[in-house]
Amino acid sequence: MDLKKYFLLIISFFSIVSCSSSKVLFKNIPENLEIKIPEAVITYGDLIDVKISSLTNQSTSIFSPIAMDKIGTIRDAEARKLDAYLVDRSGNIDIPYIGKIKAYGLTCSSLSDSIKNKLLEFVKTPSVSAKILNFRVSILGEVAKPGTFDVIDQNMSFTELISRAGDFSKNADPSNVMIIRNINNKITNTYIDLTSLEFLNSEYYFLKQNDKVYVRPDNASLAFDFGILRNAGTLSLLTSIIILLVRWCKQIINIKVKTK
């Protein structure tokens, strides 16, 4: 019985260390769940692409930072950022001839309406569209493909980000994910539980520009990686104990054989 207890103890230890947390997200979700998709809100430091047009483009070209030889051509993302309007520390963008217009706290559609109202003083039937060019989110930690992802459509949910990152690794803990967010020029961090139904209706389900997500390893992985494997002395001691146990077991078996 004592020998069996030792073996069971060793097996139990390695079983506990090697096990990982459940990766099932959003448990007990009711049917017909509806989630409102928010529109991106402009913040400090954003780069805003503003397209102004009308029935006669010549009348609106003076309000655009894009050179005439670039109009009508396809420009890459980096070139568009060079021509974009920066939201300054006061929350404004500065458009030629129109002047400073408040952008901070507005959605792109609201900013477009504000610019359009200003243009009515100079142009008949103007058309305005605004877009955030530096909308990107980052994910690190226990995912297959950590990195930074540009968001073209100004909207990304947490599930889409995880999908782009190639899903969780086997050691991830989805119940304790950290999100770092810039709120009013202050860096905040919050831990969220992706397995909870409440998360679907929280302000964190849809990400904001420049959000950074860190997927922590589960407790078993932390104990194994930062405990035993990182402590060479402990690992050596454990190996020695196992070797002694094996030798001791062999001696007991030999003694029993001889006595028979």
C-alpha cells in the first residue's frame, strides 16, 4: 500500500501541473442575444482622414491636404497617414480655411456633420467623410500569433481579435485577461473574464483604438513555468527523489522475490 501511495502521489502531482483551464468562452449564453455595435469615438492623438467633395471638386480642393496629383489615385495606408489631420491635445483638428474643429469625443459621422456645416459657408452641397486611420489593437501572451492588428472598419470585437491572433494557446486563462486602455490621456488596466455572460454586454467587448490585450497563462502553467522549471535546485531535488524512489522500489521487489 505504501508503494502505491508514492506512485499515486507522483502521478497526481504531474497531472495537476500539466492540466490547463477550460477554453470555453461565454458560458450559458441565452438564445436571441442582441449586442449593440458601438461607433468608434475619436480621441487624442488620432489621425483622421477627411475626404471633402462636391459636384465641382475644384471648389473643395483648397480644403484638402492631398496634393492635386494624388487625387483620384490609390494611396497606401502610410501615405494617407501623412496627409491626415492629427487630433491635438485640445481635441481639435485644423482644416485649411475652415480652422479648428472639435474632434475629441465625437464619432466619425458626427465629425463629418460638423465639417459639412462649416463648409456650407463656402461650398454648395458638400460631401464629407471622416475615418480614423490609426485604429489598431495589440494582443500579447498566450495566443498563437501575438501582434498588432490594423482595424480598417473602425470596429473590432474581442472574439475577432482572438480569431486574428490564431486562438488561445493551451496554457491560456480566458477568465483573467488584462486589457490596457487609454482613457482621457490616462493609462488604465482592467482584468476581464471572457467566460462570463456579463462580458458580452460590457464596454470591453468591443475594443477601442490602441487597446492592448494581455492573455495570462493559467495558474497551473504559472506554477510549472515559474516554479519548478525556473528553479534548477528544486528540479534537481525532485529528480533525485524520483530516482531514489525508483531504486527503493526495485530493492523492495528484489527482496520480495528472494523471500519467495
